[in-house]
Amino acid sequence: MGCAASVHASDSSQCKDPKHKYILQDYDNTIRAVTEQSRKESEEPPQKQPEKKELRFGPVKLLQEISRVLLVFPVEDGQSEAFLWACRKGGFACSIANSLENAMDTLDKRKHHIVVIDMRLAVYSIGEQIVRKIRSRPSLASVVTLAVCPAIPRWCEEPSVRPYLDMGFNRRFLENHDRGACLNEIVMMDSGEVSTGLKLSVANTLFQLLEESRDSFDITDIDGICSYVNPSFEKLAGFKSVDMVGKSTDTLLNEEKTGQGLIETMQRCKAEGKVWEGVVVHNRKGQEPISVEMKVMPVFDAEGNNLPSHFVTCRLELNPTVCRSCLNKNQYNSTTRRMSNGRVRTESSNTSINSISVNNNSRRLSKQVDAPIIKIITMLRSIQDTGSQQLPAQLIENVMAMLRSSELYNPGSNSLTEDPEALGFMDGLMEGRGTRPSVTGDTILSHRESTAAFNNTSLMQSLPTLIKENLTKREEWDYDIFELERLSSHRPLFYLGFDILVEFGILNNFKVEETTLRNWLGLIESSYRSSNTYHNSTHAADVLQASACFCRSQCMENFLDPTDFLALLIASICHDIDHPGRTNAFLCNVGHELAIMYNDSAVLESHHSAVTFKVTCQSAEQKNVNIFKNLEPENFKMIRKSIISMILATDMTQHFEHYNKFLAVNLKCSSTEEGEEGMAQLPVTQENKSLILRMAIKCADISNPSRKISLARAWAHRIVLEYRDQIAEEKSRKLPVSLPSFDDIPRSQVFFVHLFARDLLTAYYEFLEFGHLTDQLNETSEYWDSFNEENPYPHALTLSTSSTST
């Protein structure tokens, strides 16, 4: 050969072989280019890494912080300097330790992701002690360790890395003072072992979740060999983990009762990498087989890979009343759904009510806390998937039962509600929802006081004769609140509120003094804005009078207790306190401070609730105004919750939800075959009480169309005047006009009655058996419907202080 293998690039000019000469010249040029690039890089400022970089682990998004590197070099030399430069160049945080104690103290103070340990011959034993101490601590298990070993002469054979792995090192680095080589090593560990360790920590979290799950899970490979089962699986199947790991889970299926066709369908879906779910019969160790709802989900190594690497199977025990005939293979239909990644997902569904039962006691937290609306959607989707033309009667009955629920949008109960600690946790998260405290015995005396009780009060004895005569008519539905407004010099809420609250026993039931009640009513009425033509204390008094009429019905008296009545009456008194005379939409459009405070949601209603308890319990202007001060804390808590619930129910954005909930419950009541008619058939539960109270204040709030025509017309004038002021301000400020139809009185009333009032009031009046109010509502509705272009509305728009003046 013309050249020896050991010829250096610098000797290329001495090579006699022309071909080899050109090769060595290219090699020489390459070395010079790399050297020049390294020199330039060494002169560049250190790289500035972002504080955290994003990683993806399946669907999980992870944020990896900048790696911290600990250099453990007992003696600083060229090698330690090269690694120190590499850390600074790469933007990694770096610490230096020169002893075992110093290294462990540094790790205890702050976790480091990478530890570089000098393992050259002179400090071999110290390095071994450090790495073994690191591996002995669970908190440092994810630390990546690098052993810096002596360089190997070229004439020596490469030694094994096994001793370093046995000590606990992750990688080995042969002594090399080249800065670029040190930087590359750190970068590779950061992108490799450190990132992988973060992903493994997430995987460990997921396995911990599986360990704690009440649902049964197992993981198998593509051949069906089990690699993991969680404790719930052991409980369901009766087999321990050691019995299942390494063995096939297919033996758990009872082929005779499940059906060979169904098993073949499942295997075909698994082979195609599709999701499968259905009901099978499951063998159990030493016990009778059980019916199990089973879902098999493929796991893919990478996006676009058509073949799964593993399968995750979830098994849920069905109710023991499952009809075994539902396992007939003909009842299963496969439906396909396109997943977000483009793969086709196949699911098997069963129309049997038992296979999709939502009252299954064995379904755990993830299933039981679904709201009824979610359960219904699940049922209907299952029916849709099957394409069945004949639906089981039991399925229809269950769907109808859930649709009648008054808590259609709220989660149902589950087995955890029997655990006091879990119940306390749920109460804390769900605003104190819990069992209502008893209010019987000495706490509550009676539903209503006698007329003599009111007549004996000092206020009644000092009332002017005309006001006293007016109040004697307060139990009449067509009571003229405008007359009381005029007689009381615009203080109708004070007088009517005192009269009605005393009638319903507030003095005894709340143990409140008459002076305190009078102070409170005066403070509440003064908190209404008299400049409003509609949302003022007269409207509050009108709503109070309507609520009191509802409370006097036999149906309400049989269903509610005195605290319910008083909560309703207090909510009626306060439901529009400090109303600004503008709608929620207006406040949101102008960015009002209330809209900002309450996040554009139920702005006014939230404000009314807050002001109610602020002026009652925290008023600094007047003493002796707190009508709740003598209540037991638990009773006050429940009454406060009830009042807030009712005031929030007046938000018109929730109108149809409240109406449909009530309608569903009322239909359930009317569909009962036996028992008395009316509300007596409905269970007296706190849930149903709350629903009835919310409906009561809603109907009282919009009851104007069911008053006699003169009263309804007076209220229509007032609301139009108030909304006209808002419309004028919206136009002047170039805001969206939220109530354009309120320029026309009859038209606005037709819209309001037909869209909102008529259905709600009719349903509630039928429940109360107040047929005469339904008749009055229809009469008033016909009155507003009678006006058109040919028959224009004849009354001028005025602010009436009496119903007769309009």
C-alpha cells in the first residue's frame, strides 16, 4: 500500500498514491472546517433555553423544566472545565461538588436531573459511594448519572460497561476534554434519559390511578397475554395478579353463555385495531359466572401505526338482575365512528335495558355521578347505534323516569354519599348541599299566626285607618297594591311586609322583636330605588302579596313548613333590592362593575342576594335590623341558602330550565294511578321543596298578566316606561338595543305572555288548583291580543299610582 493506516491528515502531502492523496486532502479540509466551527461556537454567547419545553406523552402534555446538572469532581482539571463550559454553553443550570458530603447536601437542597461523577482511577471509590447513595433514595430515582471514565488506549480492547451499570450509572463517558463532546453528551442525556424519566413518572401516575380505580382494568399484549391487572380486577374475577400475569385473559370468557359469534366479533375488532364493547359472561374463580360490560381498547405505539401493541380492557359488573337472554349475539350491532386520528372505532351496543342500566349499583364513581341528562343521552345513543325498530318497554319507562327528574342537569348520588367524610367533601364543593336540619319542636310554633297576633302589635295599633282598611284586603288576589302605595306615601313594602310576615309567624319562629322587624323592613325598602318606575318597593310588595296568596293554598300548607314560607316571603321582599333599573344585558354591554364582579352571569340576581344579607347582617347605619340573629347557625345557613336559591331563580335566562323541571315533576305526580290528586302524591323531599319554592317566586315575579286587567295594564305601563329609559340610553351610547319591542305596549305584553308567562303560570296554577287565576290569565291575554292596527291601543303611557286611573 502506498499509505499506512496511521498516516495523519497533516501528512497528506507526503502520500505517494494519488487516490489516497485526494482522500486525505478531503479529510484534512473536513477537520479544519470542524475545528473552525468549534472555535466560532466557543466564542458565541451561551444558549438561552426557554424555562420549560413542551413534551408529548400520548394525549398528555408535559412541560420539562431546564435540566440542572451536578458535576462531582474531587479535583478540578481540564475535564471538569470542559463539562462546566458545556453546561453554560447549553443553557443548563450547573452546580459543582468536590466530595461525597458536598454532593449529597447539594442534592438534598435541590433536585438535579443529571449528575456527572468523576470515576477515573484516583477517585473511583468516592464515585461509587455517591452513585449508590443516589440509587438508595426513592426521591432521586429519576436522576440520570454519568460516569466519567479514563480514556482507553487505542491498542487496548474496549472494556465492558456492565460494572458501571451494576453500580447504578445510566451512561459512561470516556475521558475527553473536547468541549463539544461534553456538550453533546449533556444534550443527549437531557433529550433522552431526562425526558424519558419525566414520561415514566406520568406513566407511574396513571398506574397509580388504575390501582385506586374502582373499575376493573387489565392490560394485555396482542396475543392476549396479561401483563397487568388492578386490584378491582382481582376482586371482580377472583384471580390474583400472580394468577393472571403471563397468562391469557381469554379464558375468563364463558364461551357457552357468551356465544361464540360474539367472541369472534370481539377478536376480529382486536385484530383490526378497533374499540369493542359489549356484554359478556365472565368466569370467576370458585364462584358462579357473572354478566360483565366489557370494553376493549387498543393502544398504538405511534400515530399512524395500524397495529396495536397492547390492549386495555375495562370490565364493569352488571346488576345481578340482568336477563341472560340479552347476551344473544343477534342483539349486538357493530357501529363505526371516526376517531380524531383518522382510525375507525367500532363499538358494539346492546339494546337491553340491563346492559345500559344507569341504576346499576356496581357502577362506580365515574358512572354513578352522571347527571340524568347524560344518562339519557347515553341510552338514546345506544338505541341509535343499534338501529332497532322495537324498543323495550322497560327502557322507555326508565328514560321517562329520568326526564321527570327535577335535577335533570345535576349529578345523582352514588355509594360514596354513605361515607360521612366523602359527604363532607361533596358538601364543601357543592355549596353545602346536605341534609336539612330538623326545625320541629320548640323551633317552629305554627304556620300562621291568628289575626289577633297582628292586631296586638304596636304598629297595627298606630296605623292610619285607611291603611288598616286596605290591608284587610291583602288576601284577595286582585288586591290593589297601587292604592297602598298612594296611602303609605310610597312605603307599601314596609306596611304590607310587616302585616304578612307577622301573619306567617316570624316573631315567634325567628324569635325576632317587633322593633327589629320594623327596622329591617324600613332599611330594605329604603334600599330600593324610588326613581325606578317598575323595579321599586311597590313591585317587591306586589310579589310578596302574590307569594303570600300561594302560601295560603292547602297544597302548599301540606307540603312546606313555616321556615319555607318565611324564606319565600323574605326572598320576595328582597328579590329586586337595589335594582338599577337596567337589565343584565345592559350592564354587561357597558362593562358595569356588577357585571365584572359577577362574570356576566346572573348579575342583578347575584347582586340582590348579596345586598339582602349585607344590609341585614352587616349594616353599620342601624342597629337591631338583623332578623336572623336569634336563629341557630344551622337553621340560618339553610334559610340563607333557600333565599339565595329563590332570588337567583328570578333570572330569566334560567326560565325554561325551571319551568321544564317543574313540569316534569308535576307530570310524574299527575301520572300516579292511586292516591289523592295534587301535590300530596309527590314525596316531601328537600329537592322537591326547593323546586316548588323557586317556582313560587318566579310565578309571583311575573304574575302581572294574571291580575285583573286594570292592574295588569298599570304594571305594563310601568315596565315600558323603565325599559324606554334604558333603550334611550342604549341608543345614545350606541349600544345594542336589548329590548326593541318594548316601545309598543300591547305588542310587548303579547310577546311576554305568549313566550314566558302563560305556560309557566298555567302549570303552577293548575298545581295549586287556582283555576280562577288561569281564567284571569286567559282573559288578560285576550285583552292584549285584541289590539292591532285596526284597533289601536287607546291608553296613553303614564305612570299610574292607581289601577283605576289607567
